[in-house]
Amino acid sequence: MNLNPTKTIHELITTLAYVNDMDENKKVYHTHRVSILSALIAKNRVSRQKLKEIFYAAVLHDVGGVGFPHHIIHYLKRNDKNSKNILLSHPIIGAQLVSAIPRMTGAAKLILDHHEWVNGSGYPRGKTERYIPGGAQIIRIADAIDIAIQMNRFPTLDKLKEYLSQNINKEYTLELFNAAIKVLGENKLFYNLYDVNNVPAIFKEVGDSVGPIKINSRIDAIGVTLETLAQVIDMKHPYTAGHSERVCRYAVDIALAMNLKHNEITKIKWAGLIHDIGKLRVPRVILDKKTHLSHRELNRVRKHAQFTREIISMVSTLREIAPIAAMHHEHFDGTGYPLGLKGEEIPLGARILNVCDAFDAMTSNRPYRKSMSGLAACRELEKNAGTQFDPAIVKETIPLFKNLGL
């Protein structure tokens, strides 16, 4: 594959804004608005490179909260003691995740401090104004503005201004407050942001004007970013910790055993890392359910395969791997989903991921059952070869999985 890592990373990260802003079937646009506001407030205040750091940090500022039972905006709007206790860890987790992505150390530092208040009453470290990076202060006020918009109690800019003024020199400085209000007043931005139909186009326009962070083509930036994304995906559901990375490793072993070409192995590896990205759009209450799912809930879970294809297809340079990732629940006999494909109609990589995903599910604890041994899981693979699984792939798989020492 001939890929442009700079373009790919930019598209991957901005795509996360769409994923992060899904709450059940509703788009809350929190990440979108915070990113737009952060970039526009910072635009004439910082260098081009700092502007990019601030924008990317804003897009990823809440990634550490993906594992919360509900969308992070629920806790931000409540502002009670219990919600604050839940929120305390997400800047730290977010910074840890983002710091692993090449050229994103600066953004990670801003994420760590984006809930610090200038009077020292913020978190996680209680820093005061002089010790909080300017970019983090910008994201803080942008975050505060959108939380107020989400409350739906301030239909005019004057009302919003009156409400936000209560935290001048507490949460943010007077100078930054004035700068933010000025930006909101330009080109009717406040009213355009209030109407959710306008937000995606404004986000794209702002993102395009900020531009990507240049990534050295000699660095495996795409692979590293996808590994980080796999961790984010698995945070959604505590029972799947490490699932995406394990599926990826198993799939690479099988692909190597089958003597596939390097490009094909890379596609399978990357598809394995993000094969469950669609689950970020499935409510955690369903994923965590310990009893049998209702018909409606089961259909909601199964839609994750369709969501996976839609999300990956938003990254133009990774569209080749979308079918591999999205079809890992297709069965060899045609009884799987989402399309009910059969035999070699299913991409080879998806047939490999189907075996790996099932094996890891069987050997991991789930809310509704305990894990089984590796040998028992191998027997299940053999038993279902020709129905759920491609028998040729199972034949290659069993010697590998029997010797994993699980």
C-alpha cells in the first residue's frame, strides 16, 4: 500500500470526533464544537504549529472518557460531586493514550491540563494560571462554552455571556473570556453552532484550514495510531480489555502461516486492530448486560459491523481495509451478518478475523459466562469448521492456537 501518513493520521483523528460525539443514536457535537472554538480562539494568538496542537488536542480531549458508562457530556452537565469523581481520571488517561501517537506529545500535554482552572480549583493537579499551558486554557473555555450550549438554557449570546461571566478569574481569565465572546460574535458563529445542522460543515472547514501535523513517512505512524485506537475501542467495554490487539496478533500469525504477501498481512493487521470500532456507537449498558439480549438489543449490537465499515470508510486511505474489518461476523455457510455472505464471497482477511475474534471471545471472560480453555476453544473451532468458520483457515489455525500456552 502506498499511503500518506500525514493525511491518514489527520483523517483518523478527525473521524474520532464523529465517533466521540455519538450518544445512543443522537449526535451531541461536543467534540466538534470544542474543536471549532479552540481553533478559532487560538488562531491569531499562537503559531501555526501551536494551532495544530491545540486543534488536535481539542478533537481528542475527551478520549479518556470513552470507557464511562454514559457519554461524558452527561457528567459534565450535571456538575455534581459524583460526576466530578467519575471525571477525575479522564484527562490523565486521555494524555497517556494520545502521547503514544507520533508528533502528538504537545497535544497530550494540553489534554492532561484541559480541566485545570486558573484559580487552582481544577483537576487533575490543581494547577494555577501561570502553570497551565495557554492551549489548555483555550480548550478549557471552549469546553465550558459547549457545556453551557448543551444545557439549552442560553438561546442568545448575551444570555450565554452573562452565565459564563460568573467564572471569570476562576475557570478562565478575563482576557480569554473576552476573546472567546468576540469569536462567538463573529459571522454569527454562536447561532450557527447552536443549530446542530451547521456544525459538521464548520468543523470540516476549520479542520481543513488548520491542516495536518506533518508525519515523517519513515515512522510507522499509521500502525502506532491504530494500536492506540484499539486501546480506545476496548475501553468501551471492560470485558474486552486487550481484545483488539490479541485478535490482531492472532490474525497476523495465521496470515504468516498461510504465506500471504506483506501488503495483505498489513491490511489484516490494521483491520484486526479496529475491527470493533463500530462498538463505540453501541451503548455500554447493552455491551455490559449480564442476561440475554432482547431482539432489539441484539440488532443494536450487530449494527456495529455496519458502523465499523462506515467509520473506517471516512478515512480515504484506509477504505481498502473497511470490508475486512466490517465482515468479521460473516459465517462461511452464509448465516452471519451484516450481509449474509458465503464462502469466498467473504474477504480472506475477514474470514481470518472471524476465527480470531471467536477464539478470543471464547477464551475471555464475558458478563454472561466464564472463559474456556484454549484447547476447548480449539475444539469449538474444529466443530464449527465449514459452518461458522472457513475450514482451510481453521486447519492452519489449530496448530498455532494449541501451542499458545493459554
